[in-house]
Amino acid sequence: MKVSFQLNGQDIEVEAPGNRALLDLLRDDLGVKSVKKGCENGECGACTVLLDGAPVTSCLVLVPQVEGKTVTTVDGLEDDPFMVKLRQAFLEDGAIQCGFCTPGMLISSYTLLRENPDPTEDEIKIAIEGNICRCTGFTKIIAAIGDAAERMTDE
Amino acid sequence: MNLIPDVEVHRPRSLEEALKFMELPDSKPIAGGTDLIIDLREGACEARNLVDLTQVKELDYIRETDGRIRIGAMTHHSDLVASDLIKSKAPVLSEAADLVGSIQIRNLGTVGGNICNASPGADTATPLLVLGAEATISSAEGNRTIPLSEFFTGPKRTSLNPGELLTELSFPTPPAGSGGAFQKLGRRKGCTLSLLNIAAYVELDGDTCSKARVAVGACAPTPVRIKDVEEMLKGKKIDDAVIGEASSACYGLVQPSQRAHSRASEEYRRDMSCVLMRRALTTALERARRNK
């Protein structure tokens, strides 16, 4: 079936079977490798993208369900001021080890900072409760998000 | 890699269209897919015609009319969390919706899907039960409305007939002097299924409890009210002693699964039902007093 939607600001139309997951369309058909495949159950958050601006796990979304909607990955937010600060903080604070959880973490924390520029530690933890990191133990990720928030308000 | 089986996906734009598609053989509605996609990947769902409700906007609403709060089945958990109406008038439901899965799951999942999936531990089920909710069900033949307690018939089983769709959940607007609260126990604090959940709701007439409803999740084949605990509260001035007694009674009244491989032991669920009931009743009472 034909499905039309917007990906990272560009209007596109794809031809896909109804049972194709958005995750597989993005990675395998459209070459957007920043979106990672982890559990395929919506539990690990590695496949998190923005759907109409809201974080969702793309492994659970069928391609037909994005008709007329906007899909955003980290690739579409490269120059966004919040994302620039987040990336900088993640790099400087040692919040990245293997990097597999990172795109999903960035999407979730980006959404948090857009809605809540001065989050508490608990609010940060809730924002990333759907993103699992197997390397860092989360501490430096949480610190990086807090640092990014501070740097945004400093400007 | 778990593949989703070869299913047809139909995309109605109205309830009427959706009901026509539901007449197809092996049909199943899909909303956020947070349970259904997992079931399809695991081969636990035999549906071959998915009716995608994403574009059926007429099922996505939260409104208050004629003294009832009405919630369309396609209302996302994140919208229940954000709704000023629900937060102010029925916080037991918004705080439960806020504990479903993770932010990503709350943005995809719907209250209709949560109810129709009918897990005994469904987080929005116990709040809706204590709010006295009714379920409106539609088919090509017409509508019917039943108490939510009659909707659940067993673990992941409902009284929906083939071709039927749950379209609305509604309950009387809780009056002044009422208060409800929700408590959830999971393996961790975030993004976790309920090992046990409790919803409590009381109405105060002066200092006396005129109405009490409590419900427990994941401690029976379906989410259920605990009538014996309710009787211990009705007509009483609720104080710590009354709450303590009602909470301790849960130990013997809940019926958690005895299966060795279930998510928590029977003993642990019995113990924790008392703790969660005490917390839920205490908060419900505080809210009722503040809400006069």
C-alpha cells in the first residue's frame, strides 16, 4: 500500500506491505541507520523516534499508521539548538559507551528539554524510563541531560 | 528477529467504515499496537485483517456531558495524563495512565486498547472499575452499554463478540467530597508491568464514608472489586484504624495466581496488597476531604 508522510522535514511516499514496522522501513528501506533495533517489543527504546513530535517506539508502529504524520529522527534535529547542547553534553560527560542507546536517549531527552527546560533528576529519569542503557549505568546520561538543560538556560 | 505475520491492514476514516471492516474474517482492531504487535510477533494472535483505528478521530475524545465523563476508546494514555478534566475530577485514572509503560508507550497506547487487551493487571482497568465505569460497544448492528465489570471474562478475554468494537468508557462525574487513588507495584519504578495494582475510591458525607469502591489488578483472572473490603468502609468514619483493618483483610481476600512461573509469588502479592491498599485508601481519603 502507498503511504505518504513527512520524514525529517521531507515529504515522501513509500510503497510497503501493511505488516512492515516503521523501524524496518526506516533502517532497511530508507537507510536511516541512526534508529536502532533492540527488543522489537517497545521495551528498550533503542528505536525511539518522534511521531508528530511525540516519542514512540518505532518497532510497534506499522507503516500505514504514519499516513499524513511527521516522523523525526536525530538526523532531522542535527542543527536544533537543544540537540546541539545535548550532543555536546553527552560527549563531554562520558554519557556514550557503545552508542547503541544514544539516538533513542537523545530523542527522549530532547523532548523533555523542549517541554521542561529545568527538569529535576526524577523528571529526567522518568523521561528516559523507556530507554535502556546496558553500558553506562545511566548516571552519566542523567548528568549530561542536566548539564544540557543548564547550558540552555545559561544562554 | 520476530516477524509480523502477513496481515492485511485496513484504514477506515470513520467508525462506520471501521465497523464494516470488522465484519471481515479474523478481524482485529489495532490502535497503538503496544500489546497487539508483540502478540503478532510471538504468534499469539491469529488475526489476519487488522482494522487500523489511527484515523478514526471520532473515537479520540475526553468530555463531560450530562454529569458523565466520557472517554473515547482511542484516547491515548498521554492525553489522559495531560487532561485537566481527568486530573481535577478523576485523578485516580490520570495517575494510573501515567504509570502505563514508558513515555513512548503512553504516546502510542490507548485506554480502549488497555481495556480490550484485558490483562488482569491492566493499569487503567482498576481505576475505571472504582469510578463505576460503563463500556459502550458498537457493531454494524448497533450499540450496547454494559458495566465495565461485565466486560472482563478471564485473563485477556472480554465479552466482545466478533465484529464488535469498544467505543467509549464513561462514568458519573465524581461529586464533591469524593476522592480516589491508584497504587502500582512493579519490578521497577518505570516502564514495568503491574505485579499488583490497587485503585480506591470513597465518597464522604460529612465525616462518614457513604460510598467505597476498591479494586485490585493482577490478583485474579480479571481486574476485580473487593466487596468485603468495601463493606468494611461503608457507613464508617474512616480513620487510620479502619484503614488498617481494611488493608489487613486484603491478605486473605485477594486471589493471586499460584503458578510457579507467574511474575511474583502468591505470598508476596498477598503481603503487598495490604501495603498498597493502605496507601491508596489514605490518599483517597485525603483527596475526598480536600474536595469538599
